[in-house]
Amino acid sequence: MPSLTEQIDRALSDGKLRADAAENIRRILSGEESDFAVRVIGELSQANEWEELNDRFYKTLAFGTGGLRGRTIAKIVTPSERGTPTALGRPEFPCVGTNAMNYFNVGRATRGLVIYIQKWRSGQRVEGRAKIVIAHDTRHFSQEFTRLAAETASANGCDAVVFDGIDGFLHELVGIEQLVRFFRNQDLMGIRDGQPPRLGLAAELAKNIADRDRTHLRARHARDLEHRHSAG
């Protein structure tokens, strides 16, 4: 049986695999990625799912106006990715691919963020170890990605503070500067030895700020409606 590299080369010469996809696949196969990624690529190759491989590897995810976005579950899920599904049927692992939201790209983006933060702090002559705050929502693999981002940041010299639980209020938090001030005034060491702090107090503080702001916005909206009614 041809090796996986030979299968990729043959698919490229036969026009089944895009040149950019083949290049990204070769980079994964020749790099330090896990055996898991190699196994998934092999499963798709054996099944002749070249269009799926094209979709997963024709580019590498890049930041856009909506941040870093991509599939976490592929159109075609391989046996290795399916693993032991959750009770709701979610695959055990996110899909492999440079054009997917997975451990590869989350780790890559986190390392880039830490480098940027450290470079900025150095330019501003800020002393001490950098800290970042991470929260997650209910989307697929969000909690796993949060854990990976925190561990990656810590391994690269940046402490990570992880919110305790799922907190959608962060998306509408107007008083974020108060939360930042809270973290700045605390001696929060972040993740050490893979153990994140559980910041129930910080989460409660931020929730109170969000509740206050929502009340303020509702009151302002009511005043606007009253003004329009009086003017009419």
C-alpha cells in the first residue's frame, strides 16, 4: 500500500487535491503534530474524501472582523474524530485541518497573542508577568479550547485567569474597566502547574456590573419612549 505522503502526491497529480491543500497537509505530516492528525488525514485519504481534505486544508485560519472562526465539526467526521461521542452526539475531538477551529489553531493563536502582549509590555517597560482573562460559552469545544489556551499561555510565560463556568454576560459588559481594575489589584497568579484559579468572586462582580448596566439601559430606553410619546 502506498504511504500517506505518496497518496497525497498522487491525488495532487490527478487533480483531486488542491496544491495549497497538499502543501498544508505535507506541513502537518512533516511537523510535530500529533499522531492523531496523521491518523485522521489517513482515514480521509483511504476513503478518497479529497474534497473534504481540500475544504479542511486549502488555507490556514486567519483573524477577520469576527475574530478567529471556523468549523469545529467537519462535514465528514472520521472514526478517530468521532471517538466516544457526548450524550448529545458531539464528536469527542474537533476536526483536524488548518482551516478549522481546533487545538492546532487555538494553540497557534494563543502563542501569537502572548508574543504580542509581551512585546507590548516590553515596549511600555511594564514589569512582572503578564496576565490574561479567559471565559467560554456553550459552543462546541469551547471549554476544551479555554483550557488549552490557558495552558498554552502559562507555558509561554503568561498567567491565565479562567472564569468559573459559562458566563454570557461578558458579551454585554459595559463596565469592563472595573473588572480589569479588580484583577489588577489582586495578587492573581493565574495558572500554575496546570491548575487555574476559580474566580467565583470576580465572576459575581462582573455580573453585578452587567446587571447594573442592563438596568440603566432599560431605564434610558423607557425615558426615550416616553419622550417620543409626549412629542407625538
